[in-house]
Amino acid sequence: MLDYNTKFAIRTKKFAVEIVKFYVTYCKKTEELRVIGKQILRSGTSVAANFRAYIRGRSQAERFSKMCIVVEETDETLFWLELIEDTNLIEKSIISPIKQEIEELLKIFSTTKYKINQTK
């Protein structure tokens, strides 16, 4: 069984790969999708990069700070996906699996952030 850090380093990197594929496949069709897609590309890949930084934090305060960024980027990615969904720029069936994963990650990382803050 993988520990928390390894499990979510793998999971967030896999999510980042899916975000890149999503962008390449769906977000170049219109100017609106290109603009929003670049935001998703930035925030979605940032989740994985900042989770790695969280793992390598040198202190509890630094790890808490990095987890705050992870939560912020995760929530921002969810926002952009919701915006695409609400404007019907891409079919909901295409967005649904990505959105489900980011919602799960947001719940997990928000809980982790809360727990880190409680032990400070």
C-alpha cells in the first residue's frame, strides 16, 4: 500500500496528464475554449507541481503553505471546468470524469489542509 504522499503525487501527475490531453483535444476549437483552456492547463498542472512541493516542504509551516496553494489551484481548476460546462462549450459527458476527479481531490486536499492547520 502506498503512503499518502506517494499515492497523491502519482494521482495528481496522472490528473495533470489528463488535463494536457483534454486541452489538446478539446480546447483549441474556439477562442473562448482557448482562453479558458489555457487557464485549466495552468491551474490543473499546477496542482501536481505544488503537491510535489508540499511533499518536499522543509517545515510544517512550509508544507501548510504549499497545501494552501494546492487547494487554491484545485478549486480554480474546478471553477474553469464548471464555466465550460455552464456555457455548454463542451459536452457534459466529456467534462464529467475530469470534474469528478478534481472534486474528489479538492475534498481530500481541503481535509489535509485543515489537519495540518490543526497540528500547528
